[in-house]
Amino acid sequence: MSKKYTNMLLRIASNHIAKNFDNFAKTYDMTWMQMSVIDYLSRNSDKELFQRDIENEFFIQRSTTTVLLQRMEKKDLIYRQPSKQDARQRSVFLTDKAHALEKDINNYMKGKQETLEANFSVAEIKQFEKILHYYAQEV
């Protein structure tokens, strides 16, 4: 199999996955990135999280993250307040509106994972994750 063909399949799969996530998110008047941020903040609710944590988690630029969080604030999905540890930083929190979506988002993510596990063996999933990590580090 040629590298060109593998890269093409990766692009197609990436686009298809993003489209599926986006279609689900649209039912809640969100983007897939906004949904993913809610999922991330929800799974890490025991930690104080900042904009830079979101940048690092999703490998996105500061300017992109700023716009993303501003739009989420306008939709009443998050709020930011000065950190208790460092007043120069602003912590990011989910609003009640976002908390109300957590269960649906979690169930959607869990369903996607279960579908993957139903169609592939543990060994195949580990190999797939190894390939994804390779591409994630290539950036």
C-alpha cells in the first residue's frame, strides 16, 4: 500500500469522523469542538483548567482557542473567572447549561467507543491507537 493511499484514507476517515461529530453537536446548536471541550472539562472537573490546557489537549493555537471559548461563553456553555492560585490566570468552568448536556455527550462518546470495540479486537484497536499517536506526534 502506498503512502499516498494511506494519507488519502486518513484524510477521508478524519473528515468522516469530524462530520459525524459535527452532526451530533449541531442537534445541540454546538460545533464538535465545543462538544469536545465540554467533554474534556467534564472529565477533568476535579482540576483547575485554563485556556492553555485546552490548547494543549486539542493541539490548537491560542487565537483559535480564544475565539472558541468566547463563542462558548456567548452560548452560555462556559464561564471564566480568576484563578484562586494565580490571579493572572482565568480558570474555565462549565455552566449549568453545559452540565445539562454532559450525559448526552458522554453517552455519544461512549457509544462511539463501544462501536469501535464491537468491530475490532483489542489488538487491532491498540495498533490503530499506535498509528494515531504516530500521526499526532508528527505535527
